[in-house]
Amino acid sequence: MNDTLVQAAALIMPLVLAIVFHEVAHGRVARHFGDPTALERGRLTLNPLRHVDPIGTIVLPGMLALAHLPVFGWARPVPVDARRLDNPRRDMMLVAAAGPATNLALALVGAVLLGLLARPFAGAGVGEGEAGGLVGFLALNLINFVMINVFLALFNLLPIPPFDGSHIVEGLLPLRLARGYAKVRRLGFALVLVVLIVLPTLVRGFDPIGWLVRPPVEWLTGHYFALADAIAGGSGQ
């Protein structure tokens, strides 16, 4: 039971930080390109209480993690009004890309910090989360931080509304096709639930996350952890 609580505690903070920075990045880039909506509504803040959705940010991801299933969730989306952007089609793509780009940058910071944390403990397994006490708990947080940020970045690039990838695809499509594609956005999270939860449950072998997200996530997290290991002086081997 204690181990479960430790695992949960080391998951919640990295997840909240990853989601909050992701959302704030959308709002700041939107403001840069002319849309102050997020600022006007008090959403350009790192205060998690302004962004956290109790179910989507904490309960659902926690349950998925404890069940050893792919972890995903959502925050309260930062409001963006494309009509107020300088160049709506182009700028909306940049606003959408800002979230995943921020998560990848945060994963890099996490990997560097993990390597620095492990450096004084060469051979102690800190880089693998095996050290005990406070150091082991911090290492577990950083490991989760790297993995969550990478997953959140690549998961959000799926071209399924309302994910960030759908905005990027919409901006790249010819205008006529983009208008048709935008209509799918009305289905919102219902489409996500059907494609990512209902169909995988009902149809054996149907695993879009495993097909599209898991391979690049494993490849990229492997490189981040290799960086952490190099900074630590090979202590994770």
C-alpha cells in the first residue's frame, strides 16, 4: 500500500506540471500572435488550480497508471480565439504546436536534472529509480516527468480532434478540405473516447496508441534517458 502511495505521489506532480505548462504555452503563443483571450480570462498563470480538471488531470491518469495502461488526461483548455490571431490558419498551427514543443523541452530539463541527481551516486542505480529515501523519490519523480512529457507531447500530436495535431493538420490542408475537417471537431472528446477507449475494449487487437504513439515515445524517452545517463557518468548502466 505504501509503495502504491509513493508511486501515485511521484506521478501526480509531474503530470500536473506537464499539463499546466502545456496549456500556458498555448495561451502565451496565442497572445504573441494577437489573441489575448487567455490573458483576459486569467489563464496565463502557472497556478495549477486555474488549469486542473479533477477528473481529467488527476483521477483518470492516476487510475490508468495504477492499472499499467497508457496514461493520458486533459486540463481545462486555455481559451484561444482564432479570429483574433494575426494570421488565423498559420498562427493556430503555431499555437497548437507550442504545447507539445514545451513538453519536449520540459522532458529535456527533466533528463538533465535526473543525470545531475544521479551523478554523485554512480553505480547506485539512481537513474533507474532504485535508490531509496528522498533521492529515490526525487529520481522517480524525474523519471515520470520525462516519460509523461514525452507521451503528452506525442499523444497530443495525434490528428484527432480536439488534440493539437488536428489543428496542425487543419492548417496544412487546402481551405476546402480544412473546413470539412473542422466539422469533425464538433464530436470532440466523444470521438477520442470511441477511438482510444471503446474500440480497443471491444475489438481485440485494435490499439491505436500502441501502433502510433508507443513506438516513438519509447524511442524518444530512450534518448532522453541516455542523455541523463551520460550526464550521470554512466551510473544508470
